[in-house]
Amino acid sequence: MLLAAGNGTAFAAEKNGPAMKLSLESLGIPGISTSFLDAGTSMLTIHLLDDSHLLVTFSKRGLLPRLEGDPKDDDDRVVVAEVLELPTGKVMAQTEWRMHDHSRYLWSLGQGRFLLRIGSGFSTFAPLAKLGEKEPFARTSFPWRHGLASAVFVSEDGGMLTLMAQVAAPNARPQIDVGDTVEVHQDLTTVMEFYRLKGTGAEGSPVEVTSAGSLRSPVPFYLPLDSRGYLWPTEVGNNMWSVMFDDMQGKTAPMGQLQSSCTPRLEMVSHSEYLALTCRGADDRVRMASYGLDAQETWQEDFGDFGPPVFQAAPAAGRFAMSRKVEAPVVLPTALGGPPMMNNDAASTADRQEVRVYQTASGSLLLKTDASPAIKTAENFSLSEDGTELAVVREGAIEVFKLPGLTARDKDDVAEVAKFAPPEDTGPVLLGLLTGRPKARETVKAAAMAEPQPAALADVSAAVDAPGNAKVAGPAVPKRKPPTLLKPGEKAQFGGSKGAEAAPQ
């Protein structure tokens, strides 16, 4: 196997190493400053477009021309965007954007589409679909009326976009960074707006962003949402949480119960599968488990420590990538060329970013690697949409790993879990379970799809301040046997297994 170094040279790959490797220096990408990253600066992004193209963006160094009327509090810079051919690293298309701050500016919308933020404005573009045209980076803007967004979330299926803002009194401008997590700021109201996405950006299929509703809340919160529904945990006492799924059309189903000493973090990874991250007595002792929308647990894994997780999903392949930051002891050199020593002093630890790729149904770990320097967002790694490749920024290079192909059992699992997916939905986002005021879709469709106004926003104060007030009974769901390591006809040699009919814990 050969690796392209980005400058025309190639070298042999190590066993189980990356299939290709592009040096940042050979691509003309400046070094990444850890001090800037610690300050929340977005400096470099990578996104796999397909098996032969990569989108990379990075901050350009140099002087900037002064703009007439530029606000004094702007922190301008130029970001370069390039579509690279793989494995050569040849630049196929390039553009530059003038940014007005150093926060995150780019998100993948799936299907080769991207969301770009410049200041408080948003636009979409699809460079691969327009690669042969005059303007591959041509952008289409859409209205956003709440100023600087505090968080941006894209559903795992690429069909739902959520923009979040924390707004204060009129004319106030709170300084809030854009990222993958939300922080609580006093005296601010959180506004969430939902948009449905369609189109690939190719000729005859323009990218369309359509308003699908909005809500406000006294505090920010993360909503596990995709284009067909959302999950909501409610504490029922003694560290037990009941999980419900609401398909936004008035049908709500129980997803079983979880035991956790903290509020569970739920994450949709396909239309019919989700992950649950729960605490075991402390926030840094985490259990990750996988469930189907048939309310059955398929596998679980314990972690001794856990930083804020970031996920990317490849639903078509039944796979997902997870990134987390953990503290790692600093390796100290020893005198006289002896073996290195590990410094376990708490003051001498550094952040390490670990990226893992799992097969969702079975829990098989397909790849584990580090990304460096460590960051808390999903900007320095990319899982391809077909689940066959993972790109990671590591040690001054972009490395692309080839993942194992789907086995016959993997394909069967993907087809099986798809049977439990809710029906396709293109209407407004109705959060009846969350607000406690479900309404018939016919009565709210026109208002929700129109340009939202502050007075018409759904208010989730009751749901956030007092979870569990809304009691909704859902239909029974069929049970499905979880994946097993046993071959057809084989039986377990030893007892102790809960079996296929065990309820999720």
C-alpha cells in the first residue's frame, strides 16, 4: 500500500496504518497553535466528500486590508477553502472567505452540502456537486434573525438543522462562542429554530432550507432530534430515567428506562437507533449503551473517564464515530537514554483526543486512533457517509484510514433495525411531548412553516423546569433480538446472559 505525501512522493504504509497521508506543510496549511485552540479558535476543518475528494479549510496568515465601516469589535481573518483530490492532494477548487471572528464557521449537512457562518449570517454550498462549474463554492443564504448563534446542530440523517441563540434585552449583544455544546448564561432566553433540508446542490436539485418551527426556553438544552422525531428522558426517581420517543405526528412510544446519576446524554445515530451515555456515581465514570427504537439494548461499554463527546454517524453503513477528550499523563524523558517515565502528577496532564469508530448494532470497535492537537469539536476528523473511511488530523498530517467492509451480518443488522424506523416526515417540528401541549398537525402546519415570530414561539418552560409533568402513553413496540457472537444454531456454553428478551437497564 502506498501513501501520498502531498508533494508527489509516496512511501510504504505501516501495517494497520492509514491508507493515505497528506502533510499539512506540503498543502500550505500553517501550523496549528494549541493556545489559539484553547481559546476556542476554529483553525482547521476536514470533511470527506467521497473516496477521492476532501474539503479542507484553514486560517490564512497575513495582513488584512482595512474595510470601511468595519465594527471596532470585529476580529477579522481570512479562511481558505480547498477541494483536494485524493490521494495526490491536488487542489481542484479554491476560494477565500473573510470572517469577522475566530469561532466555528463550518458544518457538514450531509450529501456533500455545508453550512457556512460569516458573522451572524448563514449560507449553504455544495462544492463537489458544482466541481466542474465556474463557481464551485457558490453560496445560497437563508434568513436568520437572532444575531450570533450560540450553537448549531445537524441531525445524523442530514434532514434537520437546529440553530440556537441566547438572546437578551433589545440591542444587547452577548458574546457567545459557536460550538457543539451549549452553556448556560444568566438572564438570557434560549431560542431554537428548526429547518428542514433537502436537495444535493447538483443541477436540478438545489439545496433548500425550509423553516420548520421554533421554540424558546429559560435555559439551553440538547435535543436528540432527527427529521422523524426526537428522544426525551424524564427522571422518575432513584436515579432512574424513563426515555420516550415522539415522532412529531402525535405518536409517542416508551423506549425503556435508564439508570444514571446524571442526566443521560442521548444521541440519534440512525432513524431507528440511539446511544445513551449515563453516569455511574460520578460524571467522569460513563457507560455508553446502544438501543433500537424497539426499546431493546444491544450492547454497552464502560469508560473510566470521559470528556464532552462529539459524534458523526454513517447510518447507511450502520456505523458511527465518537470523539472524546481525556487527560493523559505527560511522558517525561529520562537520563542516559533510559526508558521514558510517566508523570502522573495531576498538574502534569495534557488533553488527548481519542477517535473511535463502532458498528452500531453489534458494538464492534472498527478503529481507534488519536487526533492531535486535541480539540473539543468535530472539525479535525471526518467519517465518510458510506462508512468506509475515516480522516483524522494527527501529528502534522491528514491521515485517511480504510475501514473494514460490511460483513453479511452487518448488512442483515442494518436491514433489521430499519424496520423499526418511524415514517418519513417533511412537516413542521411539533414538540408535543416536550411542551405538554400536543396539537393536531392540521391546526399548526401553516403557522409553523411560516416565518416564525417571537410571540408565536412554543414555550418549553414547563418541560425544562419540571420534567416529567407530561405523561403520554405510546403504542406497544415489537421486541427484537440483539446481535450475538453466536453463529446460527449455536448455544451459549455458560449461563449468566440476560438473553434477547432482557429489558434495557
